[in-house]
Amino acid sequence: MSEKHSPTSPRQFQPVALEKPGKALFRSHPHAHAGLGQAALKTAGNPQSGQSCSNHCCDHPAPAQPTATLAGAERIGDQQRTPIRIMQMDCPTEETMLRKKLDTLPEVSALEFNLMQRVMTVTHRYDALDKVLAAIRTLGFEPEVRTGDDRSPLPPEPKKSWWPLGLAVVAAAAAEAVEWTGLPEWWAAVLAILAVAASGLTTYRKGWIALRTGNLNINALMSIAVTGALFLQQWPEAAMVMVLFTLAEHIEARSLDRARNAIAGLMNLAPDTATVQQPDGDWREVEAKTVAPGDIVRVRPGERIALDGEITSGHSAVNQAPITGESLPVDKRVGDSVFAGTINESGSFEYRVTTAAANTTLARIIHAVEQAQGTKAPTQRFVDQFARVYTPLVFLGALLVAVLPPLFTDDSWLDWTYKALVLLVIACPCALVISTPVTIVSGLAAAARRGILIKGGVFLEKGHALSWLALDKTGTLTHGKPVQTGFEAVADLDDARCRQLAASLASRSDHPVSQAVARAAQEAGTPLLDVIDFSAVAGQGVTGSLEGQRYFLGNLRLARQWLGDAAAGITDRLTALEQAGNTAIILGDERQVLALMTVADTVKPSSQEAINTLHQAGIKTLMLTGDNQHVAQAIARDVGIDEARGNLLPEDKLSQIERLSAQGVTGMVGDGINDTPALARADIGFAMGAMGTDSAIETADVALMNDDLRKIPEFVRISKATRAILIQNIVLALGIKALFLTLTLLGMGTMWMAVFADVGASLLVVGNGLRLLRQAPAAAHA
């Protein structure tokens, strides 16, 4: 039982003296969870300095200063974090170039990359922004500093003219035809050069910049290979290689846009305008971003709700599926909350706006998913490290292939040079590197569409290995709205007086058990007394002074602290009440127990189905509750939970999670209020009913947008599907490379085959990753 709005209330998510590898708690001011925007500090002489924000929270030490959101720069001391959008940055190739360039600037201390949103966040000395932007421009990029209110989706790319590529295709085909028909060779040469010029100027420009800055990326390798083929007078092949490469790049870019648009689609859920009541009483349609909290908005049947708010008049059924994934509309009446992006199915109502457009629940979801895209999952980190070694090794191998065989054999220099050029094309690991972020982002977007907000690829990947799930009882397995079921006075004090004392203490607490007592008193019309020196004792109850006398309201543990052996006389009675499935509450003063009350909660219908599905997936379950052991065991039997532990304080829950973590990947699901230490210690912390709750969205590893426990099995299913596709993509990318590498060394590989090996594999893995967006939910959750 905790005091409402107390500065130390657990509801405020104050940080606790607890950290674990890969996770920490932060205060719940907007966007303060550094694990999703954490900058990795540069280290002098370290080739990996400025590493991407790829790990959750404490995988690397967090910066000492607070972080900022991607939208808008923040000045902290002599440092500034500036988000910069670079529309030409959509591949690890560009990330590598930017790292190498900016790592040379002493004014830059950290870099974060979100390739899917094309945003790089630079931590730099506050007066060095112009220098940073100038350095970016030397790479041929056009940086755009994002402003503080910029939450807009990516602008559409300028439409590119297709006629140069069309001309190149015709010229390349003609060059091939000239080769086959035996016409003069200079015809083929002219046509090939025309095809390369029409389709490859951008590749050559990027390749030159890459070589100039010491980067062996796909543009540099392709430029070298095509130029080499032209010098070897392999006219049709040089032309066809450049044309195929450029065509595949266009197709790949469109495929990547599909992954980006999966998040952009969320942004389009909320309408741009709202019908707002004016001071003179008239109604006018205005831009949603201009509507201020406190304004009254009218919603007609069939309209989407533009902003978060609270209904002031009317009633309706609202489709919340876009946010929560619920399949059935939810009845809304006066006093109920409504959320931006949801749909008014029937009826008309008016609501008072509670948050500005930039900070609605939908906006926070989008922001969290954008930040999650910037983190790198373990598989992605492994792939990046592999690629850093693979490309230089294959490049070195190509040089050796070009030089050594002709030196020690009578083979032609031209033949082996050609084979070396083929190897250069194979050397680029684009398919391998791009396979993981596309798959992870697709998985994050697929989960968000189902009302599951995953705070990074590390948790999306880890979910497939979940072996234990610990669950809080109140609000997780049960509805969290218990009702008072019994009352009896046990001292020489009349019932009305005992009820009044208990209700006065309970009304100061926001714990569901206290609220049940307070509601019962309110319904009975019981007047409340003023409480002074109120205090909440975590996991035990509350205390306070009423009319000069000290009282407590709580469990047996608190009664024993106050009364010692004098509390022993009620243990038999408490046991009988608890064995009936009730939670017993004790009211007492400094001398004796005054009254006993019982409270009972009801189990959610979806809980048993969720637990059964988890068991079918091989996940064991454990209920952790501060309630008594009798109630814990009764609910565990009803729901089918493997084990139950009752009478637990927050630190006891923490100990249980530590015990389970030694047995495998452990999750903890709670309401995000009193379970903070256990949620933080678990490998994956799930917060229930996060819609409209700032702190849950900011601090949980996985936030479930409603209180349906079946979303956890759905999360596990998405995690397993993502993991399977990641493995498929890695096998595809490496397998295709290995096949064509072998063909080349055996003398059967050609340059156009190498292009198919590179861009063909890229298209395959991108398309495979996007399959996650097309998968239907396992079941509709009402």
C-alpha cells in the first residue's frame, strides 16, 4: 500500500540501487531511458570507436550526462547531442564512411546511428556543429539538423528518372548482341561505355569518395571491378554488370522502404485535424498539432481520434486495435480515456485533451520504436564484426589471385586478373550486413501493430530463449480491482468506528487492496478522518495518526512489528480467512488488533489461456505476490501456474528472479508499479497495460499496450519467427557467397554471376525479412 502521488511512491519509478549487466533503471521523465539512445564513447586508437548505439543500457557504460531524444539537440555542459538526418544514409556502407570521418574529429565524442530512419546523432562540443556538418558534406552527403519539434516521418525521396537506366539496359543488351554477331569490336566498346556512363555515374562518384577516405565498400569494389573489365576489353560483361548492379540497387532501396513504411504507417493513424470548440462556443476544424491540453474536441461516428483525452459528454464504442491489438471495440463513457489513432465506431462524444499531439500515447510508441531501431541485436553485432574481417580478407585474396598464379605458372595474367575482379565483387558483404536490421525492424513493427512495444532488438532476439516467466498477481493474472468481501471487529470498538479508521488510512493509498477498502467505505457513505504522518511500508501496509492516535492497516507482518506476540492471537482466524481465497487486512493501534477485513480479486479469463500457451512453448511459470501463500496457491491452481510464492516483499521478488536467472533466460511481468526491482533484474521485463502510462513505455523492456496476458505468448512467437528468419538470412547470404567464390576459384565464375551473388542475395534476404510484416497474429485477442 503506497501513498497517492507521494514523492517516494513506487508509481513514480524512482531509481533503485540495483543494476544488472545490460540493464539499468532511469527516472521516468520523457525519453530518459538511456538504453535506447545510448551513445558509445569513442576511444583513441580504437578502430571501433564511436560504436553504434547497439546495446541496451549497460552493455557499455552510459554517458554521465543525460540523453536527449532523436528529435532535437540538447546542450549539456560543453557538449551537445545533435540528431542529423542524412537521406543518402541507408546502408552500413555509409555508416562506416561517416564513422571513419567523424572519428578523426577531436570535438566528436560519440555517435549513434539509426539507418532505418536515416538519422545519426552526434555528441560533440557545443561550438563544433558547423565543423561536423562540413565533414559530413565532404563525403557527398547533405546533412539536415532535426529541430526539436520534428517528429515527422521520413520525407519521400525525390523521384529518380528511369530513362538513364533504360538507356543503359538497351546499350548493354546491344553490346552483348554485337559480341555475338561478330560486328566490329569498337561498336561493343562504345555501347558498353555508354551503358556504364548512363547507369554507373552515381556508383563511380560514391566509389571515388569511398576510396579517397579509405573505405572498401560495395561502390568502391564495383567501380574497380567494372573499370578493370573495361581495361580487359570485356565490353558486354562490364556493361551488364554495372546495369544489373544499378537495377538491383533500385529494387533493394524500394524493399527497404517497405520496412521504413511499416513504422511510418503508425504515424498516419492519427488524423492531422480535429474539431475543436472555440471560446465563442462554435466548433472549428483545426490542425491537431495546434490543439492545447484542456481544449474540448468533438468526434463523430467513424472518425479517428486525433489526440489523447478524457470523455466529458456522450458515449461510444472505440476500436483500439491500432494501439492495443484488441479485436473488439471498447465501450467508452464519461470519464474514460481515449487515445490518438483509435477509431470511434459509433456514437458521438466530446473529450477534453490531456496531452499535446507530440506527446500522445501513439507519439510515444512511435518514438520508442524509432529508438529501438537504432539498437543492434546480438546477431547484428556479430554480423558487423564478421563483415569488418571478411571484406579485407577477400580483397587481399583477390590481390593474391591476380598476382601469384601468373608468377608461378604459365597462366595468363589477364585470366587471373579477371578472376580477381570477380572476387572483388564477391567481397562485399552487403547481403549479410543488411539481412539483420531489416529482419529486426520488421519484427519490431509487426509486434507494435499487435500492441506489443519491444524496446530493442536485443529483447526481440532474447525472447525465443525464454525459459521462466515470473508473474505478479494483482493486475497481471487478476483484474487488479479487488472488492471488500468481509469485515469483523475483534476489539471493544464499534464496527462503524473501525470502518471509519480503516477507510481513512486506505483512502491515502493507491494500492488495489487499499482502494477496495476505500471504495466500500465510500459506497456506504462513511465519513473520512484527516490523516497525518501517513507512511507506506512497502509490501506490508500503511500507518498514520488519526485524532492523535497512531494506527496501522496492513498484513500480519506489519501487525507483528507493531504488536509483537500480541498479534499471535489472530493467526488461526487469518489462516481460515486466507484458505477461503481471501486477502486478510488487519487494522490495529499500538496496543491491539481492532478489526479484520477480507478482500478478494477475480482472475482474468485470458490468464489461463495465456499460461497454457506458454507451457506449450516450453516456458515454466512462477507467481510472485505479496499476498498470503494460501491465496497465491489457490490462484495458481485455478490458472495452471507451475509454482507460487506468497508473502513476498519487493526484495524477496528480486531474490526469486535472481534464482531463476541462473536457470536460463527469465522474464518478469508486472504492472510496473511495485515490481520495479524484479522487472529490472529480469532478462526481459514486461509491463502490463502500458497504454497511457508514460513510465511503463519509458522503462519496460517490453510494454504490453493493454492488460491481456496473451500478448506474452504472441511476443515469444514473433521472437522465434524473427530468430528463424535471421538464421535463414545468414545461411542464405553466406551460402550464396561461398558457392560463387568456389565457382570463381574453379574458373567457372563470371562477373555477372558475382553481381547476382551480391545483389541477388541482398534482395533475397530483404524479402525474407519483410515476411514478418505479412504474418497474421496467432489469435485475435479481444
